[in-house]
Amino acid sequence: MGIILSLIQLITILIICIYEYKKQQISIFMWATLLIMFGLPHLISVVFNYSTFNDQILYQASAFVIGFNIVYLTTKIFIDLVLKSENNEPVFFSKVNNHFSNRDKKLVNTFIILLCISLLIILYVSIVYFGGIENSSWGKFYMLNVELGFNSPIKYADIIFFTVAGVALVLRSNKNKYMFLFTAGLIITYSIVTSNRITILPAFMAIIIPIIFSQSKRVSIKKILYFSLIGFLAVYSVYFLRLVRIAGGVTNFFKEFHFKDINSTISEMLLNGDGELGLRNAFYYFISINNNFPGFNEAATYIRILLIGIPTRLIENIKPPDFAITMGSAYTNNLNNTRYSMHPTLYGDVFANLWWFGILLAIFWAIFTYAVTKLAKRNNFVMRNMLLSLFGTMFVIIGRGSVYNGVFIGIQGALLLFLLYYLSQLSMKSKLKYN
């Protein structure tokens, strides 16, 4: 029975992935993340009895996931039938002019400059606060960010970075190979210096998005192998950055790990369910205790999303506390915890928010993912690609269970992109008027 349920949950995820791919929905990244972080590992855990939780907990997890997936897919199909796409709606990667207009060139150059500035801020912080890049680490960046609050340059560097990192995708789609490699290098450097795993995502978006959103929607063996390779490289990169974080920075990493040891260490972490592939264990734990924790079953994440425009530190007692920290407190059994956060995949998050009624939150996610894809379908080539990369990154973050952070990065980045775009339009119009 357990194997059948675990197989069904995997099949439902695969069906949704194929549906999203055929419909060119950006939310395919959310479902691909759930496939890698829950669907496949969960099946393996059940089949090979490779879990510390008993069979009943794993059965319940399968049932919850199946229910959520069915509600999501049903809602998505209903939306697509009722709100049929218009014929003149732009296709993501139809044949485009490989030459930018003057306005677009200036906009792209602005994005590149801002990406450089975000990295320079991080390097500045490393030198001024930590005494050099070799002394920087994820822990030091995190503590400094908490200490400085709104005055933290790290916070603004991250805002700029996530907003404009999609320029790598623009340049690759525009076949500007050298500038693409330059911006990809900036993204990779930013990721290594900060050891922040999610910052590597825009680089992968630049590689995989042109394939997913190509004119051909046929699911071929070649594409499956390509996606599998990219997925493996993405997981490997995330674990590599996790090793850098554990070592306490790049310098310590190369002191502690020899090149031949890196692969064996990462392989061991993958097999033991350590890191990202072990986040589903928190979901199992919440099921096992039946959500009997303070702050659970109150839809805190979704109330925070509704109040996303209200800064928590400026206006207290309006928004619920960060639910990721609440889940971290529950998972570690430490009610005094104020910093450790837990991201138990999207499935774990919706369960913790509303217990078994969390299945109905699939309706919200079906509507949200549809609306985001519609928003990204811009006629302007540059904006379309920038939003694709931004929202693709957002959906990966949401899939891993960092729901509020993912939505915040997406909304904030989109608002800033539209602001920069309209400012560039106004600038061009004023110059034409002056001439």
C-alpha cells in the first residue's frame, strides 16, 4: 500500500510537470524542485525503508501530497479552460530580433552595472567588516545583516542582485556570448563569496530557460536527459555551496577539503539525506506530532503574504512572526529560538500552516502561478527575459519551502524592474522631445 501511494504521488508530480511544460508556465520550476526534493526521495524512502519515520507517517505524507497535487491540477485546468490565452499573447522564445533598440541597450547596460555594484558591495563588506574576502563566510554575513537591520548594505546588495541577475538570461538569449559569460561569472562569484545557495539560481536559469520555453513543446528523450543533467548540476552546486558554508568560507573550504574529497563528501551528504534533500523530514515530523506546536494551523505564511507591503520592524504586531522560524522552533524543540528557520518544502509549509486543510491552499497556488506567468509575458524582449529569470528563481525558492522569502523576492524584484523599465522609457521620450 505504501509503495503504491508513494508511486502515485510521484506520478502526479510528473503529470503536473508535463502539463506546466506544455502550457509554458514558469511554475514548472516549483514543481521540478518538488520532484527533486520530495517526489523522488520520498519514493526511495518508502521502497527501501530508508527513513527514521514509521510507515504510517510516510503513508500520510503521500496521501497529503496526492490530495494537494490533484486539487492544484484540477484548478489549473479549470483556469486554463475559463481564461483561454489570447492568440496575440507573446511566446517566450519565438524568433526575436537579436539586436536591441537603443532604449533596450541602455536598460541592459544599467542592469549589468547594477549587478557589478551588488558584487562590489559584498566585496566591500568582506574587506571592511571581515578584514578580507578570505575571512568572509555565510555565518558572518548573516550575523552582520541581523545586527545592522535596515542599515545593512548586505540587504540592499541582495535586493539589487536578485532584481538584475536575470540579465545573464537576456544576454544569452540575445546570443551575446562574452557578456553572458561575464555576468554569469559575476553571479557565481557572488554565490561563492556569500555562500548563499539560492544566489546561484539565476545562472542556472540562464542555461535552462531557453530550452524549457523553446518553440518546440515536445517532450523528447534528449530534453529529459538535458534537464536531468542540469538538475544534477544544480543540486551538486547547492551542496558545494553548503560545504563552503559549513567550512566557514572559501579560504577554509580549500584548506579543509582536497579536490578528491569534495565529490565523496557531497555524495555522502546526498545518500544520507543531509541538506536540501533532507528538508522533507521536517514535513514528516510535523505529521507525526499532528501539528501540535505553538503558531501552527494559523495560516501565518499566507497572512504575511497578504501583508507583504508592511515592514515588520517598522509596524509591530500587524504581521504574524516569521513562520519559518516558528517551524524551526518546532523542529528543534526550542521555543526560545529566534534565528533558526526551517523550510520543509512547499508541502511541509502548507501542512504546517493549515494542517490537512492545507490541501485547499493548492487553489491559491494554482491561481498565483497562473497570474505570475501572465505577468511575465511582456512584449518587450528584455523585460520578458528578466521576469522569467526572476520568477523562475522565486518558484525554486518557494518549492524548497522558503515560501514568504520567495514571494517577497519575486514581488520586490518585479516592482523594481518595472520601475527601471518605465524610467528608461521616460528618459528616452524626454531626449526625443528635447532633440
